[in-house]
Amino acid sequence: MFVDSHCHLDRLDLTAHDGRLDAALDAARGRGVRQFLAIAVTLDGVSDLAAIARAHDDVVISAGVHPLHEVAEEPDVEAIKACAERFEAVAIGETGLDYHYADVPHAAQRRRFANHLIAARELELPVIVHTREAREDTLALIAEHTDPAVGGVLHCFTEDLDMAREAVRRGFMISLSGIVTFRNAASVRELARAIPLDRLLIETDSPYLAPVPYRGKPNEPQWVVEVAECIAAERGISVDELAMQTTANFYRLFREAAPHAPESARQALIEANLV
């Protein structure tokens, strides 16, 4: 069993599936993907994600505003909390800092990130963090505002091992995407070998960053299997072991997702001490 721990189901290119999300999810299920975490990038979009989750028992959702999304009015802590509670989100995010682009001023990103971290701490929900070229500020805000007992994940991680170690020390997991399969991503494959297996998640970030051999195409949740296969090969372990451990890690972090887990996830739940 695999879990796609980060996918944008409301943004998929469904051309290959006759425009049907059901078909895209069925394609993933047919390859052993049994749980999907659909990620919000705006609070306005959370209601649409919630509708998807209501229609599919194996879909859970997050609530948050991406660091590069421009908004007319910044959501405060209470607005983020209210949205997450209303739509039964299992996580806060994606949030974080992205200094690669100048779309949103860095100071505004930091305030937004802090609001999300505080909301996550107060709701006791894990936080999904996007970080790019913002190492020091990301770690500083995590240190200031998060509860290590709740933690979160640095998703689609491409920064260095020292940053990963510091995040792990503060209760975070590290998620790797299809980038790990790219020919020029040797540093990410080094991370795949070095990150403790009990702190590792896998994701597609679909519709972005399709793995080899599908690079250049719109990404799909079913291709989380290619991510798992690459990481397993790098670590010298079986794909089954990688799948079981990352699934157990997912339910240990996203505890509110456990009631939505299919029967095929039971062993992973046992591993995560959730049943």
C-alpha cells in the first residue's frame, strides 16, 4: 500500500482520464495507492477539496494558503482555524516560505507562515511546509511556533541534509517527490539515502513534477509508486518495506487521517500505534 501524502486533486490535468477525477484516482488505486492527502493552496478552495473528500473515503484534506498566493486580505489565525475545523482538515497548509520568487514580499510571507503555525499548534494538527531558499527563517519560525509533539512535514524537500536533520529534531518529517528520480537530482537521492526511514514520506505534488519516465507530463497520484521505487532502490530495501514504513509514518503524523484509512492500511496503523 502507498500513500500520496501531497497532491492537488482540484488541479489535476484529467485529459488522460476523460476529464474524470474518479478515473485518475482509480488508476492510482489500481497500483496500490490507498490514501490521498489533497492539499489546499487557498482557503477559498478548501470547500471544493472537502467535496472531493466527501465523495471518496480515501481522500483527506488540508486547509491553508500557499506562500506565493496573493490574497486581498491576509487570513488571521482564527480564520485559518475556522476553515480547518469547518471542513475537517487533517492538517494545516500548505504554508511556508519561498524566497525564490518575489510575488509575495518576504515579510508578508513570514507573517502568513507564523499565523499558520500558530493555528496548527492551537488545533494540534500537523503543518505542511513549503520551503525554498529560506532555510534560516523557516527553521526559526518552526522553532518559535510549533509543538514538536505535533510536528509537521517539509514537503517536496530539496534543501540540504543539515536542514532536514534540524527539522527532524523538531518533530518534522521529510517528504520526497518525483524530483528524486531526475537525472540532475543527485543531492535529493543523497537525502533519500540519509533521512531516517521512520521520518520519511512520499508524494507526487501532482499535477507538478512528474517523475521519470513521465517527466514533462502532467503528474498524477498513481506515479507516487515511481517515487517509492526510486527511494527503495537508493536505500537498498524492498519497495514493500518502503511502502509500509512511509504509510505508517503518514498515519503517525496525520493522526486525524487514521479513521479514513482503508482496511489494507491496518498493519501500517498497528505499526504507528493507532489501533
